[in-house]
Amino acid sequence: MNKIRIGAIEAVCIICIITLSNILLAGPQIILRSTGSSALLNTFFISLLAFIVFYIIYLLFKNFKNSDILDISSFLAGNWLKVLLGISIILFLLLYASTNYRDMAENLKIIYFQNINITYILLLIIIPVAIVNCFGFNTVIKCNLIILPLILLTILIIFILGMPKFVLQNIFPILGNGIKSTFLTGSQNISVFGGLIYLFLIMPLLKRKDDFKKVSFTSLAVSSIALTLSTACLLFILPVSIITKESIPFYIAIKQISLGNFIERVDILFLFIWLLTIFSNLSILISFILLIFKKITNIEDTKPLILTFCSILLGIALIYKNENQLTLAKVTIYKNIFLILVLGVNISILVLANIKKKIKDKNKTIAEVN
């Protein structure tokens, strides 16, 4: 991982891509389903929580400026913890990727390819991902650098075009399903900020380690703005009852937007950008899986493994038999593993490693004095 170097803008794009992918697929819908008309309030709340988490991570990484969470886990407890954590993160990324991957394929099937077997649609998505990764990590990053601004621009355009159709009364009652769902159970919606996982891995890749703070908070700001605009667009255009029942409420909301004779089918443009988002997200996920696997196994060349991990991803995506299983994986399994692994385990390792480092430094100072 240390041979790859990326700039601050590239790092911001990497962290943002998971959140933006969540936004375009199911992020706002999950928030609206759990909080109702208080979705915007919940969005502000989880953005604040994410800011606090980002700041804690930034502070904890201050003593490990050239390390990622795998290096820190090795420092804390040895190689066994590094390998165990690496495998856990790989499995988490595969689980997350499989839900987005299958979700996109299901949506394409519903909208355009009702008579085509889902396997062929999944292959249509995964093959370009494998090809791009064959050209190396830098190529994946450059592609993402082009795609991410398009995604942000699309979200902004959709919000602006949808404003004439906004029903601002949809925000009432302000507390939606209640204080508990908005602030207590609703705090779990922080899992929408999936890019947090990359924050634990990106430090050794940065050209300038001092950019870590700037990268962290810039990516959070971009993700929060995009999430707020998307949630507002859904909340103000569609009734909550429709949003919670439909599998693709964002697409339904966009179909109601047009620019007269100039652009009648905005939804087609959205679907194109949507597909690019999934390609970019999956490509980066596979790249990081390869980097992690290389780090925990010390193998020299990971290119032969691209097809292996893409095939595993395809296999997991095919396991979901219906929409209920996919929803369970997205809403429950992914969210719980995110909270336990990404926030709980990783931050605990950082805290314990900082304590160990302070004790070691203190003992070293005492030894030098003596």
C-alpha cells in the first residue's frame, strides 16, 4: 500500500464515493423509512455525529501518521490481529458491495430489462469493474476523479429541477415518528456515511500526511450536502408512504421532473450517472480489497486475484433470492456490522494503540533519564 500515492482531491473522491452510492440507491429511503417526516432533521443530526466521529478518528491518527488501521492493529497486538482485522474488513466490503451491486441490477431489471435473467445484468456490471482494475489502482482513482463531480452535479441539478414540485408541508410533523426514531434509533443511520471505512485505510496512501484532516472534513462536508439535498428532494416531492414502499423512490421522483421540450427524460441521464457511480464504487472497493489482501499476505502481484474477488462478489450478489433478503442485508446486517466493525472495533483499536504508545514513550523517556 505504501507504494501508491494519491493527492487530497483524489482521497476526498474515494471517501465520498461510498456515501454517494448509498445516496443514489437507498440512503435517503432508509432514513425516511425509519424517521418519517423528520428525515431532514435526522440528516442534520447524523451529519453532526459523523463530524464528531471524523474528528475523533483524526485525533487518534495523530500519533500514527504513516499507518493505517492494519499497521496500528499489528502494533497493538501483533500480526494475528492485523490478519484477523484485514479479513473482517474484506468480508465487510464484499457484503456491502454485494448489496449495492445486486440493488443496481434489480433496478435495471425492473426499469428496462424485465425479460433478461439477473445473472446477465450482474455480469454486465462486474466485467467493466474487473477490466478497470486490471489497469491498476491509479487508473481506478482517475476514473473516480472524473465520475464523482458528475454525480454531485447530477444531484444538484435534480434538486433544482425538482424545486417547483416541492410540497414543503411534507416536513410536518417536524419530529416525524417521534424523538426516539429521530435521535436515538435514528443515530444508526450514520451507516449511510460508509466512506468512514476508507478513512481508516487511506493515511499511508496520501502524498502529504498533513492532508488527512483536510481530506476527512472536506469529504464529510461534500457527503453531508449531497445527502441533505437528496433527502429533501425525496421528502418534498413524494409522500412518505410511497417512499417507504417503493424499491426505487429516487427514480420515481426524478421521472416527475422535466425541462419541457429541451430535456423530457431526465431519468435516463440519471440512470446513466447512477450506473457510472456503481462502476466507480465497485472498482474502488475491489482495489482496496486487493490492497488489504496484499498487505495481510505479503504477496507481490494481486492482478490474478481480480477475477477471483469479482467472482466472489458475483456469487454473493446471486445469493439474494428476493427483495426482502436484499433489504434485510442493506438495512439490518450491513448497518449492524458497520456500527460494530467500522466504528466499534476500529476506534477501539485506535484508542488502545494510543494508550500503548503513550506508555511505551513514557517508559522510553524514563529509561533515557536513568
